[in-house]
Amino acid sequence: MALLSFVCIKCGHKQDELLNPDSPAPRCEKCGGETKRSFSGKCYGAIGGVSGGECTHNCATCPGCKK
């Protein structure tokens, strides 16, 4: 499970959901519209196999970014 951020395509409302990363995007909790994943630019990935490590900003290998 991961805390994922979504933004509504219709109204722009932002929401966070605790989901599996491969789960479908939820509907907007404000208007019921379609949402898409939003990336905050923050990395909360595990560095060196230790959860909560400092971000290396190497998004290609960071499990928190996966960009």
C-alpha cells in the first residue's frame, strides 16, 4: 500500500488515497469526476533497503518516485 496523490481532471480537486500502486485511479471525492495520478516532486522511497531514507533525487531508481 502507498499514499498516492490524485488530481481531478474535471474540477482540479486534489486528494490522497492509500492504495496499491497498480490500483485504478479513484473517482473525485468532490465532484465524482475522473482523476489522474499527481506527483508532488517529493521522494519518500527506501534508500539502501531502509525505509524512510533520504532522497537521492535519482528518480529512475528511487522506489518512491518511479518516474
